[in-house]
Amino acid sequence: MGNADYEYPSIMNGESAGTGIHRVEIPPPQPFFKSLKNTVKETLFPDDPLRQFKNQTPLRKFILGLQYFFPIFEWGSRYNFGFFKSDLIAGITIASLAIPQGISYAKLANLPPILGLYSSFVPPLVYAIMGSSRDLAVGTVAVGSLLMASMIGNEVNATENPALYLHLAFTATFFAGLFELALGFFRLGFIVDFLSHATIVGFMGGAATVVILQQLKGILGLEHFTHATDVVSVLRSVFTQTQQWRWESAVLGFCFLFYLMMAKFFSQKRPKLFWISAMAPLTSVILGTILVYVTHAEKHGVAVIGELKKGLNPPSIMDLSFGSAYMTTAIKTGIVTGVISLAEGIAVGRSFAMFKNYHIDGNKEMIAFGMMNIVGSCTSCYLTTGPFSRSAVNFNAGCKTAVSNIVMALAVMVTLLLLTPLFHFTPLVVLSSIIISAMLGLIDYNAAIHLWHVDKFDFLVCISAYIGVVFANIEIGLVLAVGLSLLRVLLFIARPRTLVLGNIPDSMIYRNVEHYPNTNNVPGVLILDIGAPIYFANSSYLRERISRWIDEEEDKLKFSGETTLQYVILDMGAVGNIDTSGISMLEEVKKNLDRRDYKLVLANPGAEVMKKLNKSKFIETLGQEWIFLTVGEAVGACNFMLHSCKPKSTTDDASQKWSNNV
């Protein structure tokens, strides 16, 4: 066709007859280090945290820096008695939940029950000083406890070697805090975003199912139980010991579970009665303890907690096993549990912040979580974060600031100093009932159904995480879910969508022909939309896909007897960036089109793309006159060439008709 040999006046002179054609500018050159600086800034500092320090005095900068790392100095100056009354009520309410949950989750982690109380004393104080959420209630969580029991328990038996197991739990907590602190300090919080919503729904549901099944040990009063977490091993352990089932324990457990579920039901029906559900675990502990003490049920197969030491957290910094042969296990456990606790804590904090219309800084939260776990590991605490159940109670109780965490910590302190002997006769079956009641809320089947209706691949990720956790183990389920999520990211990058565009009648708008079936094809022109940045990972695919589109268009035109193909327009609006492999791909596409006597045209390229196309000399090869700001202008130019550069024939009638319609 030789269209490149003709001069298109409307392009070369910067305007067309009747319509303005604007030249696509090449952005001014930018020094490499400035470009690198901008890239790093957008990656690590998207919220521009240093903006508040501009044009400030040194003293003001110091105060702002202090408030940034210790938010209590920022909101503390505005604190008043009205806030304190609300925080006092909320703090006492969550303390009533924290005490029984703390003891229960420590048992779930195969740790001494007193550690659950220790972990509800020191970490909340640290978070109150450094955390940015007003609603997060800090404490131990079931999933983190189960993870720790599973990962450390694979290497060290908590029953046979309790001292080593305890030291590894402290060490894993230290590394979890160190990892969280590093993520926040170096502003690498985006790593946690690889745990997608679908991943978390499936993982949490699977972990909750495993936790519930493991509580059958306490409900049925079994003394010997499997340390495996998969459903097959747990059920085998349950049903091979039917002779050891204790009906007394089972009756007590199901009665308290029914009470807890009914309390939760009434609180959901009447939100103002939230305190019924919040107080139910502590009420169960009190009633269960009194019942066992009066009836001496501990002599009839109902296991009890036993003695709890009085006193505040003893130091445990010397118990951190940095030189242990199991150091690798501690580090791995710390990283995995740290990521999971971060994902849960930040998600919970942001959820409640949305209701109250304030902002949560994810990186500051990571620093706060990291510090409270590091300090906790040195004061006989194990992994803590912001659990949903406790935070929901805190929110519903009307908390105003993080002072509610301080009130909760003080209530736990009083319990540690004065009340721990009262828990001696607390039955373990009540703790199992409390855990089951809390875990049932983590099995979010409505979210899974929603995923099925909206996105089948997300549902696949969710159900894979669930099945992996339930039928294999927690680590495999997590790896499987994250692996599928990463696979989806890679598929988005490596196999971007390419679409054929058509003209919407009576407009200059071009849209996907499959989405808008009433669009008109442009005679002699194939318009393709590339839906992603062009990188080495997808350049080969795009080259083959574009070639296939051209072949299919040729076959369709040959079959219908319409105008032969002469122009291929690539809509680059969604191509945010391009690398050298992508540029080589465009060069190959151009050569392929030149051999067929077709012309390559680019539309709507961004600044970064134009900069690299210019540096690679591709613009000179293509000709800047064949690069347009919009698809409409590109089509108009191609249509002009179809009429100006060759004698009019019968095949031009369709083109002329389309042009008149537009």
C-alpha cells in the first residue's frame, strides 16, 4: 500500500481539515537519580509522611516526630473526662473478655495459662502509646496461638520439654516483633497486601475449623490427643478413644457453649445489649468454677486449670534462645505468625476506623505491633495483635481512644496481683467452649458465597486456603493460598487482556466490541486495546496475540469481501510503562506489518512510554506523525489516508459511508 510515502497534511501541520489534531509531546528529559527518587518515594512513601515537617522550626519538627512515633502525645492533649468515662466502661468490658480468652488461647498454644494474662497486660500498654487506632483492643488470638503450637510443636514436644518449648515461643514472638518493626520502619507494608481478602477469608475459616475440632479434646475430657492439626488426624484421635469420653465433661461443655451462642445471638439482634455477649465468657468461667468447686467435679473426670502464679510478668529476656539448635524454627514461626497477625490487626483497625471516619497508618501500626511483641517477648508474653472479637466489643462499648487498652491492662494487673488463685477450679471444658464460640464467628461462609458470585478465581483461592489448612496443615494452606494469589498477579502481568475496539454509533468513542455489540467496525482499520504495562514477562505473548488478531481480521475480511486491512492502531492508554523487551516487541510488530504492507499506529501513549520510545529511537522508526493523543484522532487520520492516497474504488464505499456516519 505504501502509505508511509504519503504526507498527511493534517498530521504534519498539526491540524486537520475541520478537526484539531494535537501533537503527542515527548516529556522533557529527567535525570536518572531524580526518576529513581520519585519511584522509591511512590513505592515506600505514597502517603508523603514528611510533608508535615516542611517549613517547620526545629522544635516543631521534634514535636511532630515525637507525635508521629508516639501518637498518644498527639491526641493526649485533647483528652477530657468525657472521653475517660467512655474508655473506662469499654476497658472494663473488654477486660472481662480478655481474661478468659487469654487463658484459653494460651492453652491452645500449649503454653502455661498464666501467659495469656501476661500477654493482656504489657502489650496493650505499649500499643496505647504507639498505636494509631482508637478502637483496636490488643491481645492474643486463636489463629496465632494455633500457628505457634503447630510450627514449634513439630520440632519440640510441649509436654516432654516444656522449658525449651516456652523459650522458643518467646524467641518466635521476638522475631515476629522484629519482622513487624522492620516492615514498618522501612515502610514495606505493601508486602502484607499479598495476603488478599480471599486468602484471609479461606485461611481464617480453615484455621477456625481446625481450632474447633481440636477443642473436642476438652469437651470430651480426653487426656491423650494428637498434635497434628489436619481434620483426618483429629477425627481419628477422637473416634479411636470412644471408651475415654467423659459424659460429665461433654454435658458441661455443651451447656456452656449453648449459653455463649445464645448470648451472642441476643447481642446481634439487639446491638445495645452487646455487653451480654461480652460478659458471657467471664460469666461462664465464674459459673463453671463455682460449679466444679461445689460438686468436686474435678474428681469425676472434669479437668481444671490448677494453680496460677500470683504476681506481674517476670522478665524473660534471658529465656530468648538465640543460640538454640531450633533457631531456624523460631525465626520461621516468628515471620509467619508476624505476617498473619499484621494482616489481621491492620484489617481490623482499618475496618473500625472507616466507621468513625479517621485514618490508620499501616506502617505506624506495624511499628507499634513490632514494639509490643518485642517488649512482650522480654516480659513473658507471646504473640499479640488486635483480634476482631475483642476490638468489636471495644467499639460497641463506645471507646474513644486507646486509653481503653490501658484500663483493660490495669484490670488484668489487678487480676494477676489478687485474683489468680480463684481460677484454680476453672474447668478446661469451659475454656474449650469459649474458644469454639469465638471461632464460629471466623468461618465467614457469606464472604465465600459472595466471592463465588463475584469472582470464581478468588473463590478458588479462598477454598484452596481452607482445604489446605483443614486437610493438610496450616503452613501448607497458607503457602497454597499465597501461591495462588501470586499466580493470579503473574497471570495479570504475563497475560494482559487485549481487546478489539469498535466505534459507538454517532460518536468518537471506541469500546470493546464484545462488551458493546452495537459498535461499528472501522473499514480497513483494526483497533486493539492493550490492557497492561508491557514488560519482558508479557512481550512475547503480546506479539503473538497481536499477530493472531491481525490474522483473524484478515480471514474475516477475506470471507466477507470487505475492505482489506491497511492500518493497525494500538490503544496504549492502559500501558503505564514499557521496558526494552516491550520496545523490541513493538519493533517486531512493526516489521511484521511492514512486510504485509500495513501501517502501525499508536494512540494515547503515556509520558513514561513516550520517553522510552524516544530514547530507543522507535519514534524515529515509526514516525511521530503516526502517534496520536486519542483513538478517534488516529482513526480520523487513517480514514483520511484511505481516501487521499489511492484511487477511489468500490471497496472505499464502505469506508466513505462509515466516515459520513461519524
